[in-house]
Amino acid sequence: MSRRVVCLRHGQTKWNVEQRFQGHSDIPLDPTGVAQAARAASLLAALNPTAIVSSHLQRAYDTGTALGRLTGLGVLVDKELRERGGGAWEGLTREEIKAGWPVEFEAWEAPGGEAVAEVADRVSEAIRRWVDQLPDDGLLVVASHGAALRLGIARLLGLPEELWPALGGLGNCSWSVLEEGRRGWRLLEHNAGTLPEPVNSDDRPEAVVDR
């Protein structure tokens, strides 16, 4: 048996609908997001997770808590699983960002925000730290954020940074499954739990809709 990780993105928020850069801002789930979290929990509970760990931000913690209620597991909290910091862009729409910072928009590097490599490092290291506490056949559910999870997964898989755009985003309350193998991590599922739809993330400017 191999240890596995389910990377679960939080449910929908009002800022997702308005296409605002959320970053470290602590935005709660909206009613749709609460329902999405309950649905995801009903499916993921069947996997009999060993542990649940969440970002400290409310939208992720409440998503993890929905699963915790069904499984009887407490939700552990790790601040290193928070979303990519957006600096001056937090709370702004993509149109506002493009109008105010056209050069930075093209590079998708927010003034005062986090670089994608920094996010990839802290999220992947946090996941490894929690996986190390699992039994050999354990399953960890990580409730986190779209950019944080996509970048952390890319780092865990050992992808070179220039190939990170090949890994698509995660829809709200969708998840990816990683398995630890003898030669490292491998991706078993990606963006599962949803029908294909345009998905964006706080680490890419070209996305269409952040739902």
C-alpha cells in the first residue's frame, strides 16, 4: 500500500463569482460554496481518510470541516497551506489589475505579492511534512486553495517551472489525488468531482472565470 494525498480546493466564495484576487484575504464560503463542500464531503468520506489538514483561511477550513463532520476526524490547521499572497491586488478584479498594472499583469506578479516558486515550495513542503505522519497506507486530505494546490502539486511531481502551465486549475470543491511511489509522487486524478468548465487561479492571468 502507498500513502495518498487528496488535494481539495475550497468551495465557492462571493469573490470567486466576482473574479476578485482573494490571496490571503479571509473570504468565507457563499451558500453555493457551503453546498459544494457538503457534496464533496459526501464523496470523499468514502475514501476513509486518515487525517484532514487545512489552510487557516475560513473558506478552506470550512470546506475541510464539512468532511470532518462525516468522518469524525478533527481538522488540523497549517498556515503554510494558505493561498498565494496577492499584495496590492487582493480584492481587485482582473480588469482592475490589468488597468492599474499592465506590465505586472502580463507577468502576473503582484506588487508585494508572492512569487509562484515560493508558493510551490511552502505548500509542497507542508504536504510532505503531514504525509510523513501517515501510516504506510494512509490517506491525507488537504483543504486549500486553487493556486496553492496547483503549484504545490507541480513541485511535488518534480515538474520544471516552465511546464507548470500544463497542469490545469482546480474548480471549487474539486480535487486531485497524488500517490507516493518508489520514485516519487505521481498524479492519479486531477480536477476530479466537477464537469469541465473554465477554471482560473490566483497564479495565472489568462484564466477566464474563477468558480
